Amino acid sequence: MIKDKMNKGKILLVGFGPGAEAHMSVRALQAIEEAHVVIGYSTYINLVKNLLAGKDVIRKGMTEEIDRCIEAYEQAQLGKTVALISSGDIGVYGMAGPTYEVLLKSGWKPGCGVEVEIIPGSTALSACASLVGAPLTHDFCSISLSDLLTPWPTIAKRIDAAGRSDFVIALYNPKSGRRTQQIVEAQRILLQYRKPDTPVAIVKSAYREAQNIQRVRLDEMKDCKIGMLTTVLIGNSSTYMEEGLMITPRGYANKYENITGDAIEGEKRGRSLSMGLTGWKGCVREYLRKNHGASLREAAHHFDSPTGDIIAAISEASADSGENDSAGEYTAAKVQHDIASVIDAAKQWGRLRAVVRNDGGAVSELMVHANDFSMRRDWLNIENEHFHLHIDSAKIQQAWFIRRGDTLCGVHFTNQQNETLFNLSLIRKNGAFNHAALQAFEQDWATLTATNEQEKASNE
């Protein structure tokens, strides 16, 4: 193809919102007006047909996205201004990404040759949300259920993570004539984390002639009329429906009396919540002080946090504050040496209880001795005549000494996500620890949790 070097072309990637001219940005209207050539999916072309007089119009089908990108580049190389259009925002499940991929693979670089400009538009999720209330007022995410280009296990993992994290969720491409079970699977996954009566808004063709809105519960979602022109908005644990409006609270009730009143006890206007980044670990310690007998697992469940984070919170108790900042019966400290040092030290602790939990919730409690431990390549093995346990040592990121009064003395080994991989604890007999084992444990606690500076000072 011959390039016109004297008249540099331009590609305008135009997101025009829901479709009605009233919802288009001024720049989107200008971009279409500037264009010599307009390229788009037939449905998009029809939505803006009153703006296309005197222009070359190139229509492409649903699965011809890459063809649209190539066509736009070729037309721009001829020196033309090309508007590649899309409803919603062209950078959200739109043509901006594929266009850049095609250009870069063709040797194009920003600032050289064809100029590219992205004109953002109102997304489908924001347009749909505006019709049903304010469901996106707090953290949300969008997930496409189309498995035409994305493997289903990847999509399912994202749905699970969003459900687990309590995001408000917008589902794009929820169902088509051929893809009918994806929405069923999405509902099944989310019902593991959300109540059946969680509000759901199903919006078809927002701000277009065929607009339709359904307000239902999560457990009713899969039985509703849903298609490719539909966006599904699923509330989080605090979203509610009132007077036909789907509302997700911003969080003011966490800080202020009756939302607009004075700050509630323990909170300050304009400051992070007491459960904010710098304060939440203090809340963990307060919980353990007030809930005598609560286990680490119970505390982790209460705060919906990994066990390692709970132990870290215990370890940060301020010695200067005494009981006011203690973690009740618990004390903890981070091991400052390598994991092998802990295993070697444990040989002086006598018989131990090793506890291992799997992802499915099963718990194994094994009576072992540190002499049963061995290292083979990257694997930490616990082997005796009764069982073999193999742990990928590369996944052990940290070890923590932990004590709970006179009932627990042990070490937790945590992974990169701060979840406990396994833990070792001293065994009590007749309600008491072996004196020699306890002395060795306390000595190793002091030695292995000491920083290098502390060690150097003690050696001097």
C-alpha cells in the first residue's frame, strides 16, 4: 500500500456513550464531524446515523473487531481522519485495546506517522447505574462473562474474588443465544458469599428505545430475561433497595451518627477510621482482650483477614501501654532468622503437634518430633512410620513465635498471602508443658526473634 507522507492521517477512537446525542460528549460529536471515514459495528453505526451525512461509512460485523482496526489503520495511512466508533467508553471492553495492539504489531509508534486520539464516553455500567439509583457509590468491579476469548476458569476466579471481596459487580456480556450457562455459574459462585436477597438490577439498552429494567434478588437473577445488550449490576453486602432505588452506602454510617450527625465515639472527622490502615491492628488486640478464649482462627474469621495478619497485630502490641494495648493472653514475635533455624531449634522442644489445614477446610493434627523433619531440595518433609507430610518450603515466607498464656506455645509458618501453611506447638501433659521443653522454647524465642542489631549488642 502506498502511504501519503504529505498528509498524515489520524485515528479517532470514539466512545459515544449510550447512543443518544444528548449523552455524547462535545469532543465525541466533534470527532465524528471531523472524520472523513467512520468505521464501526452495524448497531453502533445505526445509533449515530444522523451524524454521518457525506462520510464514507464502513460497517463491520460482531466478530470482525480486528478487521475494523486494520481498516482504520489503512484508511489513516492514506491521510484520512478516521473515526472508529463504539458505544459506551471505547476503552472499556471496546476497540481502543485491539487498535493499539494492531498498530504496535505493524511497527507504529506514538508520535510517528498516524496520530491516535481516544475520546472517552459514558460506560454501560455508569449509564445503567444512573437509571436504577446509586449502586456504584462504593468500590465496584466489572467482569465480562464472555468466554469467546477468555478461558472460563479465569472468569470464574475473578467472579469468586469479587464475591469474596464484597465488590459491587457489573456483569458485561452476561448471556447470548449460545452462551446460556455462564450467568447460571456466576449466580452459583456469588451465592457462596452473598445473601439470596442481595439486590440486582438488570438493564437492557440503557437510554435507547428498547430500554428495559428489571429489579430482582440475586437468587432470581438467572431466571430473568438477559441478553447481549444487557448489563447486570449486583449489589454488595450493604446494598439495599428502597422506593425502587438501588443504593450502595458510601460508608458515612461507619463514622457519623445518623449519617449527618457528630462523629461516633472513637472516630474523628477528617481522619482515618479506627479500623483504617494504622488503627485496625489495635482493634484486633482489643478484640482479643475482650473475647477471652478466642482462637487465632476465630479472630481471623471475625476480621476476615489471614491468620498471619492477626499474629502480626499481636506482635505490634506496645509494651509502653501495658494492658491498654495488649492482645489479652496472646504475645507474638517475628522470627528474624531463616526457617531452617527454627526447625533446628525445635529439636529441643520434644514431641510437637503439627497442624495443617487444606483449602477445603480439612484439619490434620500430627504428633511429631523435630527429628522427623528433613529438607530435600525445596521440600520440607515430616516423615515417620505413620505418615509422610511434604511442604513446599519456597512458599514459607515468614515464621512467628506465638504464645497464649499457659495453654499455647508454638510457631506459625505463613505464606506470601499471610495464611498459615502449618504450625508447630508444644504438647501439654496433665495440663502443663514439659519444663525443659518450655525453657528451650523460651530461649529460642528470645534468640530467633532478636534483630541483628540486638544480637550485636548482646554479643558486645
